[in-house]
Amino acid sequence: MARTREFDTEAAVSRAMDLFWTRGYEATSVRDLTGHLGIGQGSLYAAFGDKDGLYRAALEHYRTTLAAAALRSLDEGADARSAIRTMLVERVRIAVEHDGRGCLLVNSVCERLPGDPATRRTVRDVQDASQRALADVLRVAAERGEISATTDPQTLAAFLVIFLNGLLVSSKITPDVRAMEPLVEVALAALG
């Protein structure tokens, strides 16, 4: 008779996400995971299949929590420039926490690609969603006259996503939000 799972899988995924985020995929062993999560190896395999399955669940959890929150924050600004500034600075603030652990998605790209197509798809999906949300904000801002209408909103959005990825990598080298804020202002100047 099958035993009932005796742990909260959502909480386990969240805790695993933090461990993968801090240590990376390769440096995190199954033993590290079971110890950190307080579960047995059999329970981990029963719930997630293997370490890779738990990693996929952790990336998806990051996507539906922190990455989704960043996109929602775009709707909260008084104007496009303020909303984008807030989103960029907040992403950097999260990345510099815990001695500059960066962004889990960007870290996963640097560590796992090109050999991990599933990670590529997950990160691509997040980037595409970010680019669409930014393009929508920029399109409306151009219609309202808040920003220049001379540059294509899709191109500006793609630039901002690439710029943010660079900021997130740089935040691991210089984990200081104040050092990154002037760079955000340079990027915002591209909005015209």
C-alpha cells in the first residue's frame, strides 16, 4: 500500500529554490537537498522524480512568484518611466540580497546552457512574458506622450530585458543597489 506524502511539497519547492539559488544546480547534491528540506531521499524521488525534477519545480516556482511579481509591479507605477525604474531597481535589490546571489533564472542560464533545453525554454518563456509586458507599457506610454514614439516599443522592451539580464549578472560582482541605480537611469534615457 502506498504511503501518504508526509511533507508540504510547495514549501519543499520553495526551500529547494532558495538552496539552488544560493549554491547553483551542480554544487547542490541530493544529500544537500534532503538535509535542507528535512525529507528522505525516497520522498524526494517519489515527489519530484529526481534532482532535476525538483530543480524544474524550483525554476517554475521562481517564475510564478518573483518573476510574476515583477510583471505585476509594472501596472503599479504612476507613469511608465517610474514603473520601469521601480521594476528594474527592485529586481537588482532582490539579486544583491544574500551576498549577491543574483537571479535564479539568469544563474541557471549561465550554469546550465547550452546543454539544458528545458532550462532554456523556462527562461525564454519568462523573458518573452517580460518583453510583452514591457512592450505593452511602452506602447501605452508612447500613445500618452510620456516617452518618445520614435522607437518601436517591442525593440525597447527587448533592450530593457537584455539590460536587466546584464544588471543581474553584474549584481553578483558588485552586490550594491546604489552602484546600479545610475545605470538604470542611463537605460531609461533610451525611452526618449
